Amino acid sequence: MIKIFEGYHDPIPEILAQSSDNQLLNHDIYDLPPISRFVFGNIVLLGDSAHAMTPNLGQGAGQSIEDAIILAGHLKTSPTIKEALERYEQERTGRTSAITRMSNRIGVVAQLNDRVSVTLRDALFPHVPSIIMEKQLKYLYEVNLEGLL
């Protein structure tokens, strides 16, 4: 394990030298394909139960918080609970599905391991126009809360 981190800056080598292999945890990452419904009668899904996603964008917790804010806002502003849940589901399924797919795509590219694919990725990525990354970030960080707070 230490060989993988050879050449890393301090304190990484010291921390690894003090750790034994049986202290290290290795968990596979699983994701679920996006689902089209978050509301089933009086049962409402939010967070990972509604949209488990890979950690490549760091959006799991953020999307869970968005879910809670949007759900609370609709419960506050809708005339009935049924309508609030319908609005929540309509608003959140599309957005979370898009972010789940975006995170998956980034993970696939980041985890390429055959020589040709890695070489192509590493050669092409520096030339991707910044506008593409900016568009993705804009989508992640612009949340419509109008009328909900």
C-alpha cells in the first residue's frame, strides 16, 4: 500500500507508516440508476434513498439538503400535502437524475485504467474548453428556491 503513495508530501508517508493493512478499509462504490418517482402515497424519498450517486462530484449531501429545503418549501406553500409532494417529486427527479448521470460519467472517465484510454484522456482533458466545466458548475450551484423560503 505504501508504494502507491510513494513520493507524496508529508505527513502522508508518516501516517501510512503508522497504519497496518488490517486498519485500512476498502469499500466498493455502488450507485443506482436514477428513478422516476420519489413519492409513493404518504412515503417520500429524499437523499440517497431517492438518488444514490457516486462521490465524483461531491453532491450526495448537497442534493440531500436541497431535497429537504425543496420539500419543506413545498409543504409550507402548497394548499395540500398531496400537492406539495407532487411538486417536490416533479422538481427533484429531473435535477437529481441529471446530477447522478453527470457524476457517473466523470467517474467512468476518471477511473479509466487501460493505457490507451488513460493516455487519450490525459492528453485531451487540458484542452477541454473551460466553458464546459463552467456550465456544469452553474447547473450544480444554481438552485431555484423562488417562492419556497
